Amino acid sequence: MGVSSYELEITSSVPAAKLYKALVIDADILFPKIMPQAFNTVEIIQGNGGPGTIKKVTFGQGSNFKYMKDKIEAMDKENLTFSHSVIEGDLLSNVLEKITYDIKFEQSSSTGGCTIRETSKYYYTVDDSEISVDELKAGKEKALGMFKAVEAYILANPHA
């Protein structure tokens, strides 16, 4: 089994706790609301929303994929960290066992905003399959686009 990974660092003018709430706690409702072309529905199929919870995400018409199952690996609301894995669905392309995302939100004392650090790991299962640099770059760009869409929504709706 091979593993590829990438790291993403994003700075935001939104405070860390507020962005964590939107991207982690409220994501099931917020993503389909502000990105319906990408996300149709998110439903919990096992668990209570904490570690061990499995969710089924049905993608929107603008996506190349139909669905995925996502497992919450770890969630620390006090330290603003979150880890989850894609464990099933056409996103894995019959080549990957899973994709794991580890995310940390860090408050900036100088700007009032935050820095988000994400490490994504792709675990291969088929032969010596590898994900190309272009595929990793495309995944990184999609993650950045999602963060920026949520940030824009928060900035436009500060009391939401």
C-alpha cells in the first residue's frame, strides 16, 4: 500500500472558532446551503456527530462524483482540530482504500483571523497505483475553494 499526501495552509480574516464551527460543527447544513452544485445532502448514518460517526454525502449535479461515506476520526472543539476519512464512494475510484484529512485551526493574535492547516493522505490499495501531481493539485484547489466559499458566506452573514 502506498501513500501520497499534500499540505494546505490557508489564512483567513475570520476568527478560528467561528470558522471551525462553520466548517466542522455546522458543515452538514451549511455546505448544501451555500454550495448546492457540489453538495446535495449530508446525513448521519451511524453515530452521534462525534468521533466514530459515519456520514453519507450525496454530491450535487456540478460534481463528478455521486456519493461518499465519511468517518469522523477525531474532533477536539477546545483545540480546534478535526480529522475525518473518506471510507467509501466513487471518490475513491477503486484505487484508494481511504483519504484522511487532518485539520487544525489556529487563531492569529495579530490579525484577529486565523490560519488553517490541512494535511491530506491518500492510501492506495490497487497494485502500485499512484495519484498524479495534477490530481493532488486538483484536490488541493477544491479544498481551497470550499474553505473560501464558507469564509465568504461568514463574512457576508456575520450573525448566521
